[in-house]
Amino acid sequence: MKLAITGGTGFVGRNIAKVLVQDGHEVVLVARGHNRTDSSIISLLGVTLVRADLSDIDKLAEAFGGCAGIAHCAGINRELGRQTYETVHVQGTHNVIAAARRAGVPRLSFISFLRARPGCGSGYHETKWAAEELIRKSGLDYTVFKCGVIYGKGDHMLDHLSHAFYTFPIFAFVGFTDQRIRPNAVEDVARVVAFSLTKAALSRQTVAVVGPEELTLRAAVRRVAEVVDRKPLMFPLPVWFHYILGWIVERIMISPLVSVAQVQMLAEGIAEASPPCDTLPPDLAPTIRFSADQIRKGLPAPGPFRLHDLRGFRRSAPVTHARGFFYEMP
């Protein structure tokens, strides 16, 4: 079976691709550029990379030709120049749907966010919800996956936490209320999405994808710190402080430590879908716990943030489709 993945070189996209290739499927990775985080994905047998922007319906339709399904993973966690939430999440999804229809692709799986919803004051949340609505009304056979925290090798959650612990002697929690999260191992997410595409499962459903273990955000952070053997001084600071921090680091870091949208996510918790939606059947539900061994598997090489992590200190930054502190935002 031939399948396409938008944001295909990003964190979630490339992990879905690996599952599909292992199962013997042909995969077309659709991406604006090459994410250097894991170059091995484009060299796998059965994988084709097509450089295409979500604004180019003709190029997208060409890339989707002959495909039986599409995993739509492309997205951003901050607005930068012409890459706005509206253009990427809403207009981009509109174009993916139009290109899928033109190419005769019957099935579309969309990676959304667990708490994407209208009228919440966050451009990220609201445009991801708008994209969900476009897909639900598209006439295609679809599945919308509302995912919470996604972590694993090459993510930004473990990557940024690890580097932060090696860089700073302190760590500030978001707000004074310790919210809850249910971390998803990327292997679980990739398995479920691949199954939905190849087996036409979860047809016309919007489902929540959350990990099997619920814990507080502070407990999750401390668990990572223990694994990397660092002991920063940890304490809470007001949510407004983190909004200011997010605004600043969005403008100075290539991959921001935390974005403004993610501050809202962390401040309200990432354990339950909003609005409520279907749950995965038991045989598809995530099973991998946020254990020390699993965290260790996903950690980057130890070390602090460096100058090349700042905008202006790297001549040519790799194009990424994933990007986030606590959420791999497609």
C-alpha cells in the first residue's frame, strides 16, 4: 500500500513512516525541507521524499498520486513570517483536503492536539480545532487523533528538558497549580496512526490519544531530571512570567524552549480531551509507560544549550515540522 505523510520528516511523521515501512508499505514523505534530526528516514527502502509546501495544491496532489491514505502531521508551534497558524493549520489543511480529492485519496488521518478547541484565546488551539472541523466535513474517510504529550528520540520535550538541566541551575514550573499529564511514547502514537491508515480503522471518529500513566507535570519533570542525573533548584513561577518567557524565546531560539501556546497547554494540563471525544479501544490504546528506561531511550547527547540554538548563530537552520517543549505540535 502506498501512503503519504505531510510533515513527513518531522518527529511524529518519520516515526509513522518507520512503522509503515517495517510493515512493507511504500511511503511518500511530504515536507518543506529536510529535517536533519534523523536523516536515516529518507534513505529507507520504500521511502520517497517530496519537497512541497502546504500552499501548493498542485504539488501536493502530485505527491498524493496513487496513495491509499494520508497522515497529516504538518504544523507549527509559533508564528514566524508567513508561517502563521491560519496559513499552516487552516489553509494548509484545506489544501491537503483539496489535493487528496484531486488525487483520489480516500482516507485521511490527522494529528491534532488533545485540547484543541474554539474560543479559548490561543491561536494554536483554535486553528487546530478549525482544521479538525475541515476534516470532519471533508467527505473523506477520516480519523482525527487528539494527542497529548508525545515524547521520544528526537522530540523537543526530552531534548529541551535535558539541555535545560545542563544549562541552568534552576527550573521554574508553570504556575502554582500542579497540572496533570499523560505522556505518549511516540512509538504508541505511530502504531495507532499506521493501523488506522492501513486497516481503515476508527473510521469517521475523533479519538483521544493519551498515555497509560497519569502523573503531575512536576513529577514528570523530576523524573527526567533523575534520569539525566541533574538536580536543579525547582520552584513555581506565575503563568504570566512564562508567557513573557515564551514570547522572548520564540524570537531568539531556533527551536524555542517553550512557546506561548505551550504555556497555555502546561497551565491547564494535558490529561483530558477538550471537548470530550471518543477513546481508543483497549487493543489500540497506548501501553508504554513514562519509565526511566523509556526516558533514557529518548534522551539526546548530554550537554547544555549552545550558541547555535539561537537565531542568528546558525547560518542555515534545518526545516522542522515539530517543535515544542512538552508537545510535539504537528
